[in-house]
Amino acid sequence: MNNLDEHLIPRTPFTVEAADLAWWEARRPYYNLFLVGMIGLMLWQLFPMARNYGWPGTIFWSLVYVLSANVFYCLGYLFPLLLKYYLKNDFGLPGMASITFNLGVIISLLCTSIIYVWWLLPFRG
């Protein structure tokens, strides 16, 4: 096999550390608390626009947004594992889980505020 094949088809088993997964899952409730809090804040600030859009649709799409955000939350754990598995180097990522978590929360809150403003502001006036 050439060098490219060794990177694309690794021969080492894919291992998942239970302690790392437990670390991420222990912080998921805090992540969801921040996320739902930001959604509540945006709906409170944009109450007239949300009322014009309709509450059933707003609640449904908010739940879909929270579920999809949780799917992306899983990538915070999986991305370093995939890098280590395919590139055979951890790049110092095991010690960066707390930095990755904090950056993910900040980016999620910014994306939430931008998405809700973009979604609800066309109903001004």
C-alpha cells in the first residue's frame, strides 16, 4: 500500500474513550440550558414578530433548531477522534476539550441570535 492508502484506510482499531465521552455528556445539559436560554431571550425580544409568525411554527422550528444544534454538539467530541484516527496525530487535542466546548457554546449562541433575528425580522411593522 502506498502512503495515501494508509491514511485513508487505517489498520488501527477505532477506539472511543468512555471518560472523554462522559466529559462531553456531563456538559450537554449546560449547553442546552444556554441554548434554550438564548432562544427564550430572542423570542422575548422579538415577541411581536414571533406573534405575527405564529406560535406553533415558532415552537416547532425552535425544537428542530435545538435538536440540530445537539447533533453539531456531538461533533465537538467526534472531530478530534477522527483527526487522531485518520491522521495518526492528536495535535494536542485531548487537552483542548474545554476550549472546544467554550468556543462551541459561544459560536452556538452567536448563531442562534443571528438566525432568530434573520428569521423573525422580516415581519417588522
